[in-house]
Amino acid sequence: MEKTDKADARPGDSNRITREYLDSLLVETRLVDSVLPCTELELYGHTFSTPVMMAALSHLDSCWPNGMVEMARGAAAANAVMWAGMGEEAELEAITATGAKTIKIVKPYADEALIFRKLRHAEACGALAVGMDIDHAFGRGGAFDTVLGYPMEAKSLEQLQCYCAATSLPFVVKGVLSVQDARRCLAAGAGGIVVSHHHGIQDYAVPPLRVLPDILKEVNGRIPVFVDCGISSGMDVFKAMALGASAVSVGRKMMEYLHVSGAAGVEQAIHEMTGELATAMARTGTRNLFSFDPSVIWSS
């Protein structure tokens, strides 16, 4: 079956390429002087129990009634960072009312007034940070995308600078997959970036963990660098963290648990993945999130 699946896979499928790259990374053990690890994450002035974060999802009602709010309840119960993608203002208000510290991601709308309104609303809701998924500007055929009737457009450095200046919150740019874009995000004043190909929105996209080391050299510790796409286990999280990610977003794995048992399932998934992460940390002599050593990772 495995050979058939690979043979039938669409050429250029970035999700398959990313999964294969993740699986190609091997981990050595370092057991002498190892200790029980701490998985606490310090981010934007708050302490969380885990670097396992929700992805910037949206429209999860097919998984569970009020799925995004239910996801937030699970994140809050596990003391993990919640992310929220496209959605109405009332939904974001309900999400933040759960107590989940939430990063609100705004689409690259062509309507600038709509962007600034959503940034102001997120700030009023007490969001942890705001941001934009710049990789959702283009659709098929080389044209700008339209999402649920809303026209999108690509954003310039000057526009990103305006968004960053428009809020007192950290502004996180999602969809960075090159040193060039990372450099421009820094110039814009971004408070964080997400290394991501938006679940394969671009064919033959470089796997996030492959480009991550080069992006980290450019960022040089000035802002947090997050990773998503294809993360489905605590070992995946470990590999991303070992290579330098500040924290990691998990999407479809969380959706599977949400679909089965709502917030309780999301909380369970976070605890399970954090436990797997802690096991890998213990077996590699990684004491906390500040002591990862990238040389523990081997490329097969």
C-alpha cells in the first residue's frame, strides 16, 4: 500500500515533499547527564506549558459545533497558544472569551480599511498578537485570489510597515519561505514570522524545516520564528525546535482530535504531543526550550 500511495501521489505535492523531508531527519541520543526537561514557552510576555500551538485555522464547524471556539477551549485548558484565521468578529470575541491567548491572522484583503478594522478589533478583544498570511494573495491562473467573496492582493513592504505601526501588538507575518521575505519582514517591523507554505498552496515548495536554518541566520534572534505545515507528532515538534523554531503550529492533527471529542480531544492531543516532545528532549540532553542543539539532528 505504501508503494502505491507514493506512486499515485501528485508530482509537486508540497505536503508530501514536506512529510518526506521531516521523516528524513534523524535524531541522535545524548543520555549522560540528561535530566527531566521543561517544555515551558515564554512568548510575548506570557508563559505557556508547551511550544505546541494551534494553527491559524478557520471554519471548523464541520469538525464540531462552533469548532474554532471549541479549539480555543482545548488550547486554554492545556495552556497553549491559540491561533485564529479567517472568521467573523463575534467568533473572535467568543474565542478570546475562553481565556485562550490568541494570535489573530488577517487575510491580505484588497480592502485596506477592512484590514485595519480587523486589527483594531483583535486588539480590543485582548489578542496576544495579530498578523497576516501573505501567502494567500494569489489564486490559480496568476490572478489575485478571492476567498469567500473577499478579493485579496499581494502586499508591499510599505503596506506591511503600516500594519505593524497600526497596532501595539506584535504583528506576525505568516507564509515566509525565503530569506528575502524574512529580511523584508524585519524591515517592516514584524514581531514574528511563520515559516510555512500554507499546506501546499505552492507546488514544489521547499519544506519549512529545510529553509528554516537560513531564515534563522537572517533573523539572528531579533523576533520569534514559528513553523507549521505537516507537524503531526511530538517528534516533528522536536525536530523543528532543535533546528531553531521558537514554537510550532499544528493544524490537521488537532482537527482530527477535535472531530472526535471537541475541546477535550484538542487538550488530549496537546498533552500527547508535548509528552512525545519531552521524551525526545530527555533522550537528547535537552533541558528546556533554550538548550536545543541543532547538531543532534542528522540528515539521512
